[in-house]
Amino acid sequence: MSTASESPTSESQHAFRYSGALAQEIELRWHDWWDANGTFHTPNPAGPLGDPRVADQPKLFVLDMFPYPSGAGLHMGHPLGFTATDIYARYHRMTGKNVLYTMGFDAFGLPAEQYAVQTGQHPAITTDQNIANIRTQLRRLGLSHDPRRSISTTDPGYYRWTQWIFTQIFNSWYDTDRTTARPISELVQEFAAGTRATPDGRPWAELSASEQADVLDDHRLAYISEAPVNWCPGLGTVVANEEVTADGRSDRGNFPVFKRNMRQWMMRITAYADRLVDDLDLLDWTDSIKAMQRNWIGRSEGARVDFGVTTVGGAADVITVFTTRPDTLFGASFMVLAPEHPLVDALTTPEQAATVAEYRRQASTKSDVARQVEDKTKTGVFTGSYATNPINGEQIPVWIADYVLMGYGTGAIMAVPCGDERDFEFARQFGLPIPAIQQPPASWFAEHGIDPTLDTAAWPQAFVGDAPYVNSSNESLDVNGISDVATGKRRTNEWLEANGHGQATINYKLRDWLFSRQRYWGEPFPVVYDETGHAHTLPDELLPLELPPTDSFSPRTFDPDDAMSNPESPLDRLTDWVRVELDLGDGPKRYRRDTNVMPQWAGSCWYELRYCDPTNEDAFIDPEVERYWMGPQPDGRTGGVDLYVGGVEHAVLHLLYARFWHKVLFDLGHVSSPEPYHRLFNQGYILAAAFQDERGMYVDAFGVEERDGKHFSGGEPVTREYGKMGKSLKNAVAPDEVCGEYGADTLRLYLMSMGPLDASRPWESKDVVGMLRFLQRVWRNLVDEDTGALRSDLPALDDTTDRILHRTIDGVRSDLEGLRFNTAIAKLIELNNALTKLGGCPREIADHLVLMVAPFAPHLAEELWRKLGHDETVTYQSFPVADPAKLVQDTIELPVQINGKVRSRITVPAAADAAAVEAAALADEKVQASLAGATPKKVVVVPGRTVSLVV
RNA sequence: GCCCGAGUGGCGGAAUGGCAGACGCAGCGGACUCAAAAUCCGCCGAUUGAAAGAUCGUGUGGGUUCGAGUCCCACCUCGGGCACCA
């Protein structure tokens, strides 16, 4: 009779071999135990989850980016980040930290609503189902979340506070003098007291109630504006700048987006532009993420300059431009306005009217993107009018061209063709003058193969950089000869301000945040409008304003290309809900509700705060709890989450919005740290091989065969590429499948061992078994595979093994501190391989081994911990500490280099001084042979490292 | 075009300026077995050599250094972000 063959994953002849099946059995058992014992409940310093014992315990807040509960469940990218944070959290529990670690769901948003529209099932139902499903999957991974702190943004108990924060933002204004947000009531006081002038100078009391409301609305951090917004007919809603891709489409759904003037809610994030840039310096984030945020905010320092013009009607007016190069004002030889600039009509002469009208018509039919992408050949037309260059009085022509964008700066530029490549091209295209105002260095001319000249007709392109100014003086300003741009700018700015022609200023690419969506599945705005159309926020006692139930939750969507369609929010249809009678302090009156909902980003702007105090019904967070988990730290860190792990795709969306909200809450005194996320770590993507057939269609990656390095699917040749694992590339491996075959502990180990956390890495199913084998060996080194009991034949501890143990403890600790999980695992494997060679794990160090494995493979560790005779969970055991005495070696082997090549190795006492090491090296046989009698000219001894001889 | 980041065996990857390739996968050899699987032991960059060894080797070309995968300069390739931003 033949015996069944055995693979590492399958059941074996050994009843207690650590197979996938046994792992599974162990893991499910421990999930129940952890739940039943509340193992991961984390106490607060106060409140319902409070426990006075935590007061003197150091805290650690570990956070994963808020997952969206997709109907497809978890993909492999989730366990990658989640395992990393779980290991970190578990490790730090073992170092005595009080660790806050949980997970909730960012459950509002378009996908749930789109799914609901397809199926006709209310999004609340599908959302709840999806969350339940994902909770099951998370549990399967053995993540040590405090389940009491899990929240969903769609829970009225949560969005009650999202709405409350909105009212805080609405009822605030930004004081640019104090650079802080303040309650709007203080602005009213300043206006009323006359310490702050009203916009038109009239005393505050003389303004009508409606005029007062208008003034306040102009200051609020959340405000309604009629402005160009991104209208996406295919989604039936407007979207934020950050949600529009580089090719002008919605990042959700990939529909065309059009610029339209619409009345929408905005958040005055631009007020915080400076602080959002400057405070990046406080954060432990990667340079690349910081660079992306700086780039998006796009701070540029320059000046506003006024150019006088006379309109066709004869009136005097000014064109204000923004420039980063005020120093080049002497070289401004024409001006260019955006086609939409409000002064274009007034400046267009009758002769040019038809040309200008035609150009503007063409420009208006092109989207922003088409204007930028189509081709870079400059187009434009002359208005017929001239402006006066304030610095030299010259009359310069005013053109319009679509390379000038209305959305940036003032929508008008001064063109300095000799110093700006775009202006240079435009001038060449239309034969406009290019006066030289800098003397480029000889090297610049040499580079372009021409002789030095100030005749720009010979120049192939504009010169940008530091070089002495020429032709740059008037009666009261002379920058000629100055050769650095910084000084030139400073001098010119001083002149502009002294003569009233402009002033130094800072401009940003960042726009205010478009905050309303014409959808159903989001937080309703806690806002009503009175009969004059002014907005009022609902008082606290009327929160939450719950999303009204309806079967008609689908927004009206349009032909994706129908730019002129208009949004219709689903809430508009609920007239009984929209019309409401309320007493807001001045007697019952009729009001109209706001029918927009907030964007999905709202709920994720503050969720980490709610994790701290999830059950608080009196406040969004208790101040004492907030200070404990989020406050500034004794070591000087400014506070916030201690470790935040997630994908890089949120670099300018969530991370910018959340920082903004947090700063408003900070300014208003609701939180104690200026930043929400102190240390940010961006995980890489899980990639996987994907295969395309000859038509370019993706084929199921799991049906592909490899023969002689070529790949075939159903006999047909296919081409291989690597891409982000997912449904669209037909190459997704579900975490559940891997747990089922190998167990969660093996999956966790594999994900962590693939490489550094921040690198993207290709998934290789065949490699997973390596980590099962490792765990299997750990098990076998302690457990009798036939009885399941602790082995009775464990070897005695020897000195060598003891030293390896302590070296491993030391290395694993420092690797975990640095999030180097891959090398930590390698060190554990080395230790375990040494134990295997020894014939098992000596009982004296078994506890150490199990405790070190615990953060990585917690289920296996719990099981072994029991077998070692302990009753408690491993969770709060102390992580082993290396004995420094066992880290030092008695003797060490050093390489000896001769002229940079390793020629020999010598063994010397670890404590040997340089002279002794040198003597030992020179005495070495091979060294002597290599030297062949020569005397080294130089000897470099690096203690503990190397000996280097130079002959 | 501009700004980040990365290029190391067949593959994933490791290496405070100091012995390149830890650890895992794959492969090769051996032990055990009637046999296979599993397990355990060993080998595993290239060229050369019977072997000891020698020479070369971290995208390319220069440089700094006693010594460079690591630092500097230039370039090439790939990935990410921004892109007529005045």
C-alpha cells in the first residue's frame, strides 16, 4: 500500500505537524480567545474607556489609513500595511507602551452609491454588509485591534460630530494678522467696536442685517461661492481640483470634467497655505510626500504690478499682473491676458473686435486640458490696446492668449520674452520685440554655439538665471550691473512699493477646496437658509441631521459630455425634508435645508480623533483623552499619531484636507497638536504578473503556463508585465485564499519578508511556502510532531547558541524600531536555523524565541506560549532584552587589504589595539607572501573592521 | 520639460564608507526511504583551474578615498508626482 505524498501545507503522517490546516485550527481558536478575553482593549486616561492606571504609561498611537469597505473585500495591499502596523503595535505592547490600535471604515462615498443604484438596494444596507464582511477578513489576519473603538463614518453617532466640526469651521474666520482661525463672533465684536474696518468703511451698525451677513460670509472658513468648479456630468456632481486627473477626468469613473460657474460650498484652505507648507518641517514624513504637498500648494514669491491702461471707452484702468520675476520688469515688452479676463471687452478696439471674439469663442470650447495638451504652439490675438509699463513708461501691446490661465495669479501676465521661455516663443511667433535686460555668461552662448551678443534675434531661446542686468534703469532705480536675481527682485520690489506701482506678494497654486457634492450617500450639511438666502448652521441640539430615508437615492446623471447640464441633488426631491420650520433663537421661522452632501474626504479628516474616544456623546473627543493620545510629546515632537501607514495615493487629497481640518481645530482650541500625523510611512504596492493576449486583453494570470521562458494561455502566446494586483489585470490573489492554504501567520510573514515596506514588490505564490517552512521549523524545534506536546528531548543551551540568541534579540529590536520587518524576519530565521542544527530549542531560551516570534506570528506564539506552561496571553509579556555582555565577541576576524584588495584574514582579540592588529596583520603568512618583502608605505587600521596596507 | 525615488545572482532582496550577495524562492548534490514526498546536511555571481587559488563583478563613464553598491559629477533606463503656474 502506498502512502500519500506529503507537501508542507497538507495534513501529514505527523498528527501535530504545523501544516496549513493545523495553523488554521490554532488561529481560529485564538481569535475566539482574544475576543472573549478582551485582550486588545486599550484603556484611556479618562472617560468611558478610562482606567487610572494608564496615566504614567507611555502611549503609542498606531494608525492605518482609513479603509473604504468595498464590496470586493480586502485586497492584498490591505494586509501588507495592516500587518506592518500590527507587528509594530504588538512589539510596542511588549515594550510597555499603552498602544492605541484599531480600525474603522470610511463608508460614505460614490462606490457604495453607484452599487446601490445598480442593485436598487439602499447604500446603508450594502455598506453594513460590506463592513461585516471586511471585519471577518480582518479578524482572520489576527490584527490586534481594539474592537470597541471601531467606527463607521456613516454612523449618525459619528457624522453628528463631522457636522459639528463643519459648524465650527463655518463659524470661524482666519485672522491673517495673528495667523490663526478665530470664532466669527470675535470678528463681529471687532467690527462693532470699530477696531476693524468694514470692507466699505461704513460703521458696522449702519450695515443692514443682510449686509452684515454678507460681510461675515466673506470671512468664513466654510463659505458658499459662485465660482468656476469642476462639473462632472457623468457623475452628476461637482468634484474637487484634487479629484481631477491630469488629463481632465474624474478620478472616480474616469468621466470628462468641465469648468462651470456654479454656487457651491468651499473651504478656505488657502488661508492655511503657508502653514501647510511650513509645518511640513515638523513632520517625520518622506521627502517625496513633502515635495508632493509643497508642489500642490505651489507657493511662489513674487510681486503684483499694476500696468495702467486706457479702455476703448476712454476710462483709465489698471491691469494687475503677478510675476515671480519683478526684476525683469524693464524687459516687459507686451502683456497677455487670459481670454476670459474681465478687462478684455473694455480693451478690445473695434478693428480687433471680430478677431478677439472668434479667438475667445474657440478658447471657451476647449477644456483647460485641451488647451494645455493639444499642442504647445502658441496662439493669441492682439486686443488693439496698449498698456504703460510703470517702470519705464513704455507703451506695450496687450494681447490675449490661452497660455495664460484665468485660474492662476491674476489671469494676466507681463511678458518678458528675453527671460521667459513661453514669452519668448510667443514673441517669436508674432514678431514682438525681445529687448535684452541681462547679459548672459559666455558659457551660455557657447552652449548654444553662438557668439555673445545682446541682439536677441540671434538667441535660440530665453535666458533664465543669474546674470548682470543691462538696460535696467530709470530716474529712481538702477539695477544695471547687479548680477544676482535675488538682489534684483528685492530692489525692484522696494521701488514698486515706494512708487505705488505694486508690492511684493506670495501666490499659490492651491485653490480653495470645493466641498459640496450633489449626491445622496454622504453627510448632509447641517445648514438651513432663511428667506434672504443666508445660511445658518444648526445648533448642537439638532445634530445629527440624519440623512433622510429615500428609495430615490440616485443622482441625476447626464451624458458624460453634456457640459451644459446642471446638477440635481437627490435630496432636492425630498421637498418635505427640505422645507422646515425652526426656532433658531428669533422665533419659529421657515427655512430651506441645504441639499448637498459633504465629499467622502470629510469623514476621514478627523477619524483618528474619534478612535481615541469613540463612545463620547458630549464631545467629539474628551480634552484629556486628546492630550494623552494626540498631544505634544515630552521628547519635543509636536504631537499627532505616532505612526501612520498607508498608500502614497493620498498625498495631496486626504493628507492635505485632514491637516487643514486639524489646524482649524487646533486654532479653535479643540485639539492640542498642530498636526494630526507625526510619522507617516508609505507602503509600496503589491504587484503581480499580468498577461495580455495578442489583442491586448488581459487573461487570467492563473491559467498561464511557462515554457522555455515564454508564456502561454490556452496554447496562445501571451506577454507578461507586472502591475498593481487587482481585478482589472486579472491577477489578484485574495488574502482569504492564502490564509486558507497556509494560515494567517504564514501570510503575515511572507508579506513582511518580501522586501522593505516602502517598496512595491511582485507577489510570487510559489514563494509563500518558505515562510510556512520557517514556522514549521520553529514549531518542530519545540513540539513533538506526533503528540503535540512540548518535546522532552530538547538539547542543552551552549554558549554559541546563547550568543546567537542575544545577537538576534538586539537585531530584531532595532529592525522593528526602524520598520525593517524583512531583515528582522531574516534574523529570526537565522536563529531558528541554528536551533535546528542544534537539534531543537533549548528550554532556557524557548520563552525568548516565542516572544520574539509573537509580533510576527501571534497565533503560533500564543499556542507555543501555552505549551511552555504559561497561562496568560503573550501580548503583554516583556520583549526579550539582549545582554550586552553576550553581544561582544572575544576574538574577531578582520580582513587585510593590500592596495585595496582583500589578501588575507586574521583573527585577533576583540579588544586588540591598532598596534597589535597591525603587528598581527604583518605577521600573517599570506600577507607576507603578498608583500613579498616590501614595506608598507601606509597602514590603516579601523578597529573592529579592517586593516589596509598600502605598498 | 521640472521635482522625487530606484537600478545588486535565475527571481524577491541584504549590506553604520571597511570581507558584496544575509534571509527566502528556484536549482544542484548527499543522507533517510523499496521508492517518492516530507525532513535533515551541503553547494549555489561570472570566467578560469583537477584543486588551492586567480581575475572580473552592484545600470554606464569619470572623480574623491588606504578602501566606494554606499559619497561627488555627468549620462542611460525604469517607476511615481507635477506640467504653458507667469
